Amino acid sequence: MKTTICVENLSYSPFNYEAISDVNRITEKSIEEICFASLDHTHPFMQLNTAIFSSNAIDSSRDGVIIASTINTANVILSCASSSVKLLYLYDLEWMFQPVSYDYMYNILTNKNLRLVLRSEDHIDPVFNLCKREPEAIVPEFNLEEIWNLL
């Protein structure tokens, strides 16, 4: 499935490690169209066997899925005029560790154009308490094939 994964940057993070490892595993044995779109142009911290684009290339993504990894990247993909399915794989609850606007968070998490998948069952209550929204699924480790099966 045509997939774009939107990340803040490609430097080391636990999410980036899981996502890059999964994409490299998939692209080794298939011809799936998978790419990364990075908000901040950093050099990938590990070998990446797929294309890397600037986040403004997301608008050209059609008939696939665009996956955001943070609230900030979810806001970016929601602002794009792409016809692709937009999904937030909420890896961490970053708003619990830094100041953010409640309105900003609420508007993103309640957007009907954004599908929601969480990494941990521990994230269900904080998300529900913030915006009264249940996730479509829990996917403990980033796994594109499992996410594709949800669509």
C-alpha cells in the first residue's frame, strides 16, 4: 500500500528506530511504495532503504495512507489537501511532558478525518479524558502490515 510516514526528523528516537526498522524489513522483500516525510531535514541516524521527502511533498500523496507520529505531525497531515487516509499512530503522549494548548490538542484529536491508533493501552485513558475519543486499535510496536490491515 502506498504509505507516507510523517516524522519530526530522522534523528534517533524510539519511534524512528521502530519505524525505520519495520520499513527496511518490508522493502527488503516487497515492492510496497513507502516513504518518509520529515519536517526537519536531518540525516537519518541509520540506513533507510526508501525515499525521504520534505513534509511539503505530502500534498502529492494520493490513494494511500499518511501516518503521523506526533500531534505536531498530525496537524501537518491534516492541513494537506491529500486524498489519502490520514492516521495518527500516537507513540507517546508528548503533551504530558511539555506545554501545549488544549484547544490545539482537542481540535487535532477530535478531527473526523484523522484515524487514531495508540501504541499502549496505558494511553487510552489520557486520550479519552482529553477528547472523549477511543482508538481504533492498539499496536504495541510500529508495524505497517498491522496498520494496513486496519484500513
